[in-house]
Amino acid sequence: MSHLLDVNLLLACAWSGHADHARANRWLNSTAAFATAPITQMGFLRVSMSAAYGASFADARTALTAILQLRSHRFLTDATQADSLPALSTSKDVIDAHLVRLAASHGLKLATLDGNLCKKPWAASTAENPL
């Protein structure tokens, strides 16, 4: 099964200071196929440049490019419409619901480190922690 990588899994793969870096890279290098999308790539850059990681734009882009150049990567186009999202109770779920719908629309699972997301009824069959 192929996966769309969530921002948190991309961060774990890219940055050696991440607690799950070694496990995430082992998983990524063993998977036959994975995908990213515009929103996950931009989210990776945004969070990488935040105070939590402190990367420059150039360093964040270089780290992302290294992941995107893996032979098993594919880029997803994104035509997800807001009206395809399930009823949500908090604004914090909007991007997660979008990623779940995007993954499902391409026949993929959403690979995430967010255990709470995996438990949401609207995400349970699509979002999973692959580690």
C-alpha cells in the first residue's frame, strides 16, 4: 500500500533531531512507493523554518528535495474541494481532513505520526502511523 506522507512524517524523515528520525527513514527507505502533495510540501517548509526547527529556506528546500528525489516518490495533484470534507467540530481538523480525503481519492493511506488523527471516525480507515 502506498502512502501520502503527512507533514509530521516528512519532518521526521528529514531532520536528525526529530525523535523518530531513524525509524521514519527506515520505513521510508523500505516502502515501495510514497507521495507528497503541494500542501504537505509547503507545510514541511513552513514548519522547518519555524523556531522548532530553525532551518533556513534554502536548508529546508534542500532537505525536502532529497526526499522528493527518492525513486519511490510521486507527486499528487490536488483537486480536493471544501465540500468534500466531513462535518468537523474544530478548525484544527481542516487540514487533516483535507489530507485524509486527498489520500483516499488517490487510493492511498495517510502516513502520519498523529495518533489522535488516526482515531478520528472520519480518518480511521485512511490515516495510520506506519512506524
